Amino acid sequence: MLPNNGVIVGDDAFPLKTYLMKPYPGANLAYDEKIYNYRLSRAKRISENGFGILVSQFRVFQKPIVRNVTTVDKIVRTSCALHNWLTNNAMGTYLPRSSVDIEDIDRGEIIPGSWR
């Protein structure tokens, strides 16, 4: 179901698969492995922000969606399109800056968004 060369970002709990990117385990990692884990963590955080925002803005995602797969696909696509439209046209009222996680690069920390 993934597009060509598409992958899923996961964590240590998932088994190693060709279509799954997961972090290197352990504490004694090479520099390149630490960089990979950091960037993978950032990618995962972006996805979590996206899902968190959708859940906080659209009640349909707050519980299991008991519909057929085609309908669920339409609900997800419509919600994403509506979110994108609102982000572009009603940013000040729809999604304040404090809603999403922000990375403070100088201090090396993440400031959680209000959706959490």
C-alpha cells in the first residue's frame, strides 16, 4: 500500500522490515548512527504533530471510526484537505503557533504544543 520507495517511520517496538525505518538500538552508537536516530526522531515528531492536530480539531478521530475502508479513506483525505485549507486561509484563528511542538535549537529541547 506504500508508494514506490515509501517507508514507515517506527520505533524500537517494531520488527526490522525493508519498508520500516527504526532507530539504531543501544547507547554506544557511532556519530552517523546518532545523527540518523535524531533525524528519524524529528520525522516521527512531525507525524505525531500532524495526527495530534487532526485529533484535536476533528472529533471523528477521537474514537475508532466504525466504517468501511473506503469511507475511512475519504474521511481522512477530507480532513487533511480541510486542515490544509484552514491552515492557509484562517491561520490566526484555526491553528495558533502554540498548538504545535516547537524545537528550540539553541537549547536543544522540544516545547510541546497545546494539542498534547
